[in-house]
Amino acid sequence: MSSGVGERVGFVLTTVVFDADETVLDLRPAVTGGLVAVLDEMRRRTSAAAGVTLAELESDWGAVFGELKAAPVAEIRRAALARSLARAELVDHLDEIADLFFAHRFALTRPFPDVPSALATLRGRYTLGFATNGNSRAERCGLAGEFAFELYAHENGLPKKPAPEFYAAVVAAAGVPAEQIVYVGDSWEHDVVAPRRAGLRSVWLNRLGLPRPPGCTPDAEVSNMADLPAALAELGVDAVGV
Ligand SMILES: [Mg+2]
């Protein structure tokens, strides 16, 4: 259907909603920094931690994630840390060590360098939202005041992606029809396949240059956030143009 605006044909796009971790937030260095602080503290407390390695602490997340993947991220992290502390008989100190980890993890979590200017550009054209499975609260990660709405799985009973209820909550928060919303994220399953199934548009942020999986086609694909404004302009007639 024609947009009725000049020569352009596209759909009306009013709202852009972002995944958090590895999309707008460079989480990996923050998690590694948190685990380095944990390992330092373990070694300070007991010589039994002398042989424990950072690689072992990093592997503990993967070891517990499978059976806890529906749980809140903080709970999964505590289970991973408990496993790490058990390596040096320090499990009784889980509460303090978890506090230490999260203090470092949040202090070190920052947007990717290409994010602030992209958000500034997009804000003039669209309503911006933030919707995550994780616990990267915008205000604790250098993104205070950037979004018109924020959704966090497990708050108010919100199930995690890829549950359809998650995207329904995004649509409700946006207050516009699903087809006017584009979801932007790095996860093929959570940020491309499931949003499209729920009637939203999707942009795959493929920072790593991964091959595109079969079975679904995102509305657009970008390799960095700086390319997003042009990709969205190409995709639809934004609200300003209607
Ligand atoms: Mg992500």
C-alpha cells in the first residue's frame, strides 16, 4: 500500500525498541571485570583459591544456565557464583561476593561507542523503548533518561523472551499497533524470530558478522548502531513523514 508521501512506499514506523545486553550495552567486559574482582577476593580470603582460574569462573555460568534459563538473571548469576565459590570452600560468603560482583558489573557496564549518537538521532524521529530479559537497568548502565519506556523480564510477572507475552507487553507499553514497532537486537531467536512472530518488525544487529540463520528474514540487518537510522529510514515511513 502506498504511504501517500512522495514517491516512497513503506510502512508507518513510530517506535524503536532495543534489546539491552550486547545490543546497546557492551556487557562482556563488565562481566569479566566482575569475575576478576570475585577471583581477587577469593584469593585474598583463602589460599585454597590460588589454583582457581578466571576461565573456570566464566565456565560456571554456562554450567548452571541450562536448568535455570527461565529464572531471573541475578538468580542465575548467584548460582554460578555459588559454584565458583565451592571451588575454594567459600560458599558461605555468597551474599557478600554476589554484592561485590554486581557492584563491579554495573559500574563497568556502558553503552557501545556507537550507541549514544544513534539514540540521539533516532529520538527525533521515533519513540524509543528498552526491553530486556536481563538485569541491565538503564539508569545503572549509562542510559538514564534515554528511553520513553523500559521493560524488564520478571518485573510485574513479565515472562522472558521469547515468550509471546513479552512482546505483547512491549506493544502495550508503546501504545501503538505492533506493526508500527521495530525491535532491534543481537539475538536471532529473541530479537528477530520471536518479535516477528508477535507481529512486530525486526532489525538484526549483527556486530559479529555471523551467517544469517535460515527460516526467518529480518526487516533489516545492520552491523553497527551507526547504520540503524538509515536502515530504518529505508524501511518505513517514520511518524514525522506521515
Ligand atoms: Mg542481547
